[in-house]
Amino acid sequence: MELTALQAFVAVAEAGSFSRAADTLFLTQPAISKRIAALEDDLRARLFDRMARSVELTEAGRALLPHARRVLGELETSRQVVADLSGTVGGRLRIGTSHHVGLHRLPPILRRYTSRYPDVELDLHFMDSEQACQAVDRGELELAVVTLPENPPETLAIETLWPDALDFVAAPDHPLAGQTRIEVADLAQWPAILPAVTTFTRRIVAAALRPSGAHLRIALETNYLETIKMMVSVGLGWSALPRTMNHGELTVLTLEGVQLQRRLGLVSRVGRTPANAAGAFVEVARGQARSDSGDDLPTGD
């Protein structure tokens, strides 16, 4: 089985297209097709169903994908281990981040890191925090910079870099904004705009409101906090957003006895020896977090 064929298979599976996979690997589409055909002949199984404008994994393809990713990941790790013996910081670093963290926390880290370590090839993936944690757990990513899970599996190591307070918010002209005392029951009377129930942030909000027993009216779910802020600002509902996102456009709703806070930071795989590039990234991220807070933060969690 050729490693180049496995690379082509994973690229097509992730891109959902032979042409896009060819662009990713800097190959021609016929070259990608030839590698996939050779792999299918070798395995004596069809890996993709070719549709009019896309391709989909067959059952055999879905079974092969995690193993192919693992093989390629081990190969990349082996190359990195040998390269790290020289003490240089280089190679490819695969990182996952959520859209909010990637937009609001990561840029200064990336600026410092790429300036100090120009030989590192950053492979940055934007995805939901939950998906990024799973990708780290599977070995597909070396690090993730995301909203941290409250109860991570034993296979993941987490490190808080930024405590992130959340506020209940509404538009200034929303009926809730005019109330001096707000109970959870008051929130339940009005539509809410929140992240999906599968997200770490939604779980934090649900845990804080659960003791009241109130049933919330969910008008819309989206995992893009910037989108939620826009919809709240035009009066479509209330929400819970990071305090750092509100620059006075939204009215903070104070609920007595209810405080929300999530944690943002690093996720890595327990037992995985970090490559030089990953270790350097962690140090830069810690330094930026200390700079952001103005205080020395603990380096572990």
C-alpha cells in the first residue's frame, strides 16, 4: 500500500472532491484519481461513490479513514522526532481552534510565533471546540486552542490560559433590558439565541439555569458567537456571550446568584511527547496569556 495513495485518499475524503484534493496536494486531478484507483485495486474495495458534483465515502471508505489518518499521523510524528533531535524548531504543526478563540485570542500568538519560528509550517484548522478536542484525542491534531471542556476525558490534558466570563445580554430596547431584577423565569418568557446543545458553552449556560427548572424558549441555535451578538443586538432574543465581546452595544442582564464563566486554553494528548514546534507554541501562548492578563498565570491545569 503506497503512502502517497493514502494521502490522496484522506485528502479526497476531507475535501469531498477530487479537484479540491488535487489543489491541496499540488497534483493534477488525473494523478489523484490514479492513486485512488490503485488503492481501491490494492484493497479490492470501492472507497468512494462518485456523484455528479461531489464524492462520498462508501462503507469501506469510512472504515479505512481513521486508520489512514493514524498511519499518516504516525509518519509525520516519526519525521518530526528525527528532526527534533537537532534541537531546531521546524516542521509542520497541526493546530485546531474555534472561530471565536481563533479570531479574538489567537492572532497575537500567531504573530509572535511565526516571527520567532519561521521554519514551522502551521496547519491551522477552524472547527467547533468539541470537534477540535476529538481530533486531538484521535491524534489528528497536535494541539487545540479552544473553549475547554469541564470534564475532559483522561486521555486529554487541558491548560487554562484565559478565564472567560459570560454575561446574559439583550438589546437596549428589549423588554428584559428595562427590568431591574431578573429571574430565570423572566428569561424563559422570551426567545433565546444560544450555541448548540452539544457545545461546551451551552452546557455551562444550561448547568447554571438548571436548578430553576425553567424551560427556555430557544429561537435559534448557532455556534458563531459573532452571529449571536448581531441577532441579539437587533432584538431577536437574549443570549449569554463573553464579556469581552460587549463594548456597550448590549445591555447586561443581572441574575441574582447566577454567574457564568468558561475557560479558554490548550488541549493536548496525554502521553504524547510534544514536538519542538508544539512545545515552542505552548510557551508563546503562555507568554501571551500572561501579557493579556497582566499577571502570572499558572502553567498547568
